[in-house]
Amino acid sequence: MPTQERAVVTRASIVQGAAVVFDERGYANASLDLIAEQANVTRGALYFHFKAKDALANAVIEEQHRISRSYAEHALTEARSALEGMIRMSAGLARQLTTEVVVSAGIRLTTDGTASELSAKDPYRDWMDTFVTLIGLAIEQGDFRDDVDPVRVAGFIIPAYTGVQLVSDTLHDRADLFERVSDLWSLLLPGLVRPERLADATALLTLVAP
């Protein structure tokens, strides 16, 4: 294997190993020794790619966001409307949180208040910007009411989803996450959707399934 390709593979293994450790222990209780052991690399190999724990944690966050964005883009290609796209994206992230350790670890790191040096803000800003656009499209497509404010609603949905998954993780190890995400949308939709579209909008909640 060429040196450059081997370096790429090693770096990916380190990020994956770090995700396992961060997901299990959180940022404060993770160590580079534990991460090197989990990734099955030497301490020297780890330091070659990452000089400090915060750099490695930020790499996990970046990879988590890349994975989640990829899933989201696929969800939008399958959706027939902006509203369906948002619900598919919500269901997709719930699925990732319960099956993808990098995603679970990345989200845990972005909600970890013990490390101000982590790059937690940009992913949330990106998701809110995306939802501002989708909410605007939902208004144009006639699903959402004309008086819905895309910025305010996006600024509520993203933090609400974050809180829902965090409490689900804390209390039930995310075993009830899909149910909680469905509850979130079922409570939101009556205040956002035009009355004549509410039945169809509510039917989309069947997409929120394990």
C-alpha cells in the first residue's frame, strides 16, 4: 500500500477509534492512550496525525457532520416536498444516532460543555441555515402557513431536536428516540401546517421509524 494511502487509512482508523472512546467516556474522560489502543495504532502514529485531544475531537465532529450531511442530501432526493424532506432528515439522523458511532460521538461532543475549544457551533449553524431554506420552500409549496417565520422556526426545531435526542440518550440510551422524534413533529405540525394539509403532513410521521 502506498505511503499516502496508508496514512489516509490510519487517520480514518484513529478517527473511528476516537469516536468509540468519546462516545463511551465523553471528552473529559477520554485519553489519547485509550484512543490509540482502541484504534490499534502506536502513540507515535496518533501524534503524527493529531497533536492534541481537541484536534482529534474536532476531526470526529467534522466527520460526523460530513456523514450526516450526506444522509440528509440523500433524504432530500427521495422527498416529494420540503416538509417531507425535513421529516426524512430527522428520521435519518435518529437512525444514524443509533447505528453510527461516529455520528453518536460527534453529537455528544457538540453538546459537551466541558470543552470550549471544540468546534461545536458551525454544524448547528449549518443545520439551521438548511432548515431556514426548507421551511421557506414549505411555505412556497403550500404546506406551511404564510405567517410562519423560517428563521424563528429553524432556530427552535434544531435545538428542540438536540434536546430530544440528549434526553433520550440520558434516560433510555436512545431506545425511545424514534418515538420522541415523532412526538416532536406531531406537536409542531399543527402550529405550522395549513389546516387543509395537516392530515397529509401527519401521515408523513410514519417515516419516523427505526
